[in-house]
Amino acid sequence: VDEISNSIPRLRDKAIFQTAYFGGLRLKELTELRRGDLDFKKDFVEINVSTGLSNRKVIVVEPKETLEEYIEKYGISDDEDCLWQSLDDSKMSVGAVRYTFRKICDSLDLDITFHTLRYSRALYLSHEMAEQVFYDFFGYSNSSDVIQRYRKMAESENLNEEEEILSL
């Protein structure tokens, strides 16, 4: 994943990719982020994610520097109604974020979907986190079969996308 991140030339696109992957965010959750949803601590960023009916906090270390640099470079203030801005400073739509992600993948010759990022992160963390922490991180209801589904995916023959991300 670091290899992919370091290959993304545009700062905003790199921040989008890193935040999506390391935060395990859904496309709409990523798109709806505002500057005020990010709480920068000494060694990590706490992201407040709203999904309509529920809210959760996601703590990430990896994209902290990239997010700080992006916010400073583009002058994203705390009262902005969006974190991700188009070239004309308007809020990026879900379609625009998806298109940006597709451009990143095409430029790096990766045949993956946005959802692959979330699944790859969940697959990896399903082996690293306690079940309740896992459920809270990804915004799942407390259901014992979720982690098992991700672990089962690892054994599936149809994991080309996930393997491609996780092998980097």
C-alpha cells in the first residue's frame, strides 16, 4: 500500500487513497468528510464518521502527515462543508471521488475497485483486532459472522484484487 501511495503524484488524490484504505471507509463516508471531522492528535488522526443512523470514531496513523499537508496546502478551514474539493473548490461528489480513484488505479495499472480497499483493510485487520474493536472500526453491528466472512474471503479463489493490494 505504501508503494501505491508513494506513486500517486497529486497530494489530494494521495490523501483520498490513504484515508480510504487506512480508515476502512466506504465511498460515501469518505466523500462526506468535513475538515471538522478530523481531530489531529500527536501521533494519529481521529476521524468522526457519520453513517446516517450511527457515528463512529476511526483512529488512523498512516495518513496523518498527508492529510495535514493537504489541508495546509489547499487552505481547508474547520468550517468547510467538505474535505475533498474539486479544482473549482466545490465539494467533490461521490462520482468525482470514484472517478479520481479510478484514475489513480488506471495510472498505476491496478485493476481494483474502491470497495476492494475497504475489504482489503478489513481482511487484514480481522486477524489483528479483537472482534468488538473490529466491529466498531468498520461500523458493523455486533455480528459474529462478519469476521468469519473476511477470513473466508482469504481462502476464496476469487481474491485477485485483495491479494494485489495486500501483497504490496
